[in-house]
Amino acid sequence: MQNSIPSIHILLVLSLITIGCSTNSIDKNIKPVYTNKIDLNKHPKYEAKIKANKNKLFQRKNFSVRAFPEDSLYDLMSAEFAGMRGKDGISQENYSRQARKTRDPKVIERAAKISFHYDNPVLFLEMTKLWIEVEPNWMSAKSLHAIALIKNRRYEEAVPLIILAIEYDDARPFIALYESLASKQNMDKLLNFIQKIQVKSTDTSYIDFVKAEIFYEKGLLEKALKLIDKVLKREVKQKYLSSPIELKGEILFKQGKEQEAYNFIDESSLNDQKKRNLKIGFAKQSMKKDQRNGYKIASMLYEQYPNDPTIKFLFASVNKIVDSKDIAINLYEQLIKDQKYKEINYLSHWELGNLNTEINPEKALFHYKKFIQGIDTGYVDIKSKRGTARIYVSMLMLKNLLVPQGKINDFRATMLELRPKVLALSKGLYNIEINMLIENNYLDEGYDLVSQAIAEFPDDTKFLYTRSIVSDRQKKVLQSEKDLKAILMINPYDPIALNALGYSMTTNGNNFDEALSLIIKSLEISPEVPETLDSLGWVYYRLGKYEDAVKYLKKAVSYLSKPIPEISAHLGEVLWVINRKDEATSVWNEALKEYPNNSIIMKTMEQFKVE
């Protein structure tokens, strides 16, 4: 269980049911029909309730079914079609208008459920209130009205209706109350409401179960365990609860009574699938806390379920963590041969890619490609963070494996095919390919691709900045500065763009005053940045203010853990020009120790004929 939001083992049955109107006929001669019947398909337990206490029966009484005028029928049909086409505003508006006009209970019910579905609490409350006015004795109306009150945070008003719903075996309002207040800051408030409800309820099994969950989340394990044991002695309504046995197992496990938890689960009435899933959950929790214990539990599970693919995958992953890589590889290879469990099959390819990256690059390449192919099958998750992270890593690894072999076109073809399929990763995949092209000096191709990315994401300043760098390396100064200015149009306070533009104007032009202004503005936003201090020192040098230049260039160096060649070249040049030649030579030589034969340093030293 997660600690942040309680994960209740209660089945919420608030699914939207499509219910037609009382009639869609427009025959003017239709005769009213009256009904006193309960829909036993919807309320299968009402007959027993009738025998137990006739006074508690809620039913539809004497509501006449009548014809709709033509404009009502048109509105209702257009509401349905609008809903099918995703036009929820039109659907809600038309249904609610006709609910008010016709006061037909089925129309009102549909309007209420649509407003609930589209999370419109104000309209939901209005429609359920209208429904009760029309059918004051209909339990479904009261139940949904309770949920509407909860959605609008009118909890006190909802409590009597929740109690009433519980009497008629309807847990939905109670569950809605739980879900509305199921956060750590609202736990005490929720408990207070639950106690009010429990006092007046005759059947409290699932109420006690919810309280046990709350105590569990609050860390009050003994209190939770006592309540669960109390619940287990009763006959629990499985319609609304998943087994409290699971919660007891988790409490015992969290108390450190691992063996007792396993024995309890094994001896319980849970089916084998639930038992297995609980044990897998316990193993994963153990792995996070203690790798050795996690390994021990995973080994035990593997012995118990040697052919279970999920457990085999878990056991392989534990072996990978404890550096038993040969065993892990063997297990993953068994899993990729099993075609019945596709998701685990593709995840095993990904793991084998990781494990083979250093020992067998060709195998790693094969497995990463197989994993990427899984996107087309739907078995590779492209929506979760973990799934997209795996795809991103796979593409980075493919780049590292293919590009050194000169297979740049193969890599680019994979990228071209992949980007439209994983839209959440589109920017990241562009970045991988653009950086690969720049790193390998394919500047024209890099420029074209980053331009494509800008057309797709015009407000992404990172792509504009990357293109400015590419343009600068291509000696397209005007284009480079144009992109930097475009960034500043989007964000006038972007310190990187301010500094880059100021430095470009210093190096490639003679408008030093404007360059100085941009660089100082950058430093005001992000002070103590070595690269910007270097730019400030350099513009002062170009303005002939040598002492200021030395001051800021030395300040830039002071923030560095090791030399940056360009900054060392600038500082050395200024020192040389003001006749502090020994200092200049020392700065250059210090940089060359870190970066032997660096072209920037060597070129500067050649400029001043230093041997």
C-alpha cells in the first residue's frame, strides 16, 4: 500500500448506466400508464426487505408516462449524439434543460449521471435534488443525491442519506464519502463522520473495514488488526469489499511478522491468484527495505511457483540486483521464449539489453530493438513514466551502439518511425537525435532537424537555443542572434539567452554597450555563473577596461573546480596584453595540464608567439 493516499479495498460501483427516457414517442394519443413496481433486477434484495419491514420500502408510485413534444425529443437525441462525439457541454446542457422541462424521472436520472460522469458537481446536485422532488420515495435518487452532496462538500447533509443507503445495501454514498476525504490531512474528519454513521447502522462490516484501512494508513497497526479480526468473524458482503484477509496479511507483514503473514495467507480462503499476488507484493516491499531478505523471499516464491512468469521475472530482477547476472540472464532468456505473456516478454528483452550492453553489444542491440518493436504490439507501455523512461533509455543505448558503427542512418530511421508513436517522448527523442548529429559534426542535418522540432514546438526555447548554437558553429551569426532574440521575446528574463546574445555581440560585432547591458542583466538574474562572468570580463576587455576585465575573469575562474579552456584563454590574453606575461603563461599552462593540446589555448598562445 502507498502511504500518501489510502488505497481502500472497496469496490466503487458508480459506473454510468445508459438509461433511456420513459418514452421517446411523440404520439399525441398515448394513454398514461401507472406503475407501482420495483425493478427487481436493480434491487434484487428488496423482496426480503419488504417482508422484514414494509414501512421501509422505497418504490416508484403512480408516475404517469407521457409523450414528449417534438422539441424535447430533438434535444434528447442531440444530447446523446453530442455525448458520443465528446461534446459534453452540449450533452449536459440539453439533458438538464429537458429534465427541468419534462420532469421525466428517467431524463432527470440521465442528466444527473451525465453531470456526475463529466464531474460537474453543481449540476449533479441540482439534478439529484430535482429527481427527489419528482420521485421522493425512490432510493436511487436519494443515493445519488447523497453522492452529489458529498461532491459539493456538504458532508453533514449527506450523513442521513448515507445511513439510509446502507440500510438498503447501497454502499456507494459511503464509499464516495471515503474517497472524498481519503487523504492524511482529512483522516480525523473522516473518522468522525464514520462514527456518526456507524452509530445508526445495523450492518457495520464494511464500515469497520474502512476504519481499519484508515488506522492502517495512520500507522495504528494494532487498532487496525483488532477491527479486521472483528470483521473476519462476521459474514462480509463481498459485493462491496475485497477480502479483508488481504489487509490483515499486509498489516502482519508491516508489523515485521513476515512468516505469520505468509502462513495466514496460505491458510486463508483466498484463491491461488490472490495469494500469489499478495506474496509478490510482500517480496517487492522486502526488496526495497533489504536486498538480502528480498532475495530470500523471491527465492522462496520461485521454488513455490517455478513456472509463474511474473515470479520468474521478479526472481531474475533480484538476481540482477545482487550481481548474479548469469542467473538473471538465463531467467530472462527463458521468459523471452514464452510467447504467452507478451508484456513480460518485452520487459525481459529490455533487461537483457541492459545486461548485455558491456559484455555483448551485438546482443544488447538485438534486445533493445526487440523491446522498441513491442510498442507496435501495445505490450510496451507508452503512457506510464516508467514505460516512457525505458523507451528513452533504449534509444540512448541504440544511439551509443549504432553510431560508433557508422550506422547513423539506421538510428535516424528508427527515430523517425518512433517519434509519432510516443508523443510524450517527442521532445526528448528530438534532443537525442539533434545532439547526436551535432556531436558528429553533421551541422546541416542538425540544423534541419532542430528547425523541424521548432516548427512542431514553436514555444520551446531549448530548441531555439540549440539552433542558435548550431548556427554559430556554421558561422551564421545573424541566424544565431535571431534565435536568441526569439527566445527573449518569449522570456525576456532568460539568463542563458541574455548572456549568449551579449557574448555573440561582443565576439562578432562592435556594439559593446548593448552587449554589456545584456550580460549585466543576465548576471542580475543568475549571479555567480562562471560563463556569464567570463562574458562580462571579455566585453570589458573589448571596451579597453582591462582592470575590470581581469577582475571578472579571475572571479569566473574562482568558481571553477577545474579550468574551462575558453575562460583560461581569455584571462591569459588580457594578462598578456597588460604585460603580466608570466601570469598569462601560468594560466595557459595550468589549463593545458588538464586539456593537453587544447585547440583554443594553443591558438591563443600562437597568437602571442608563446612557446
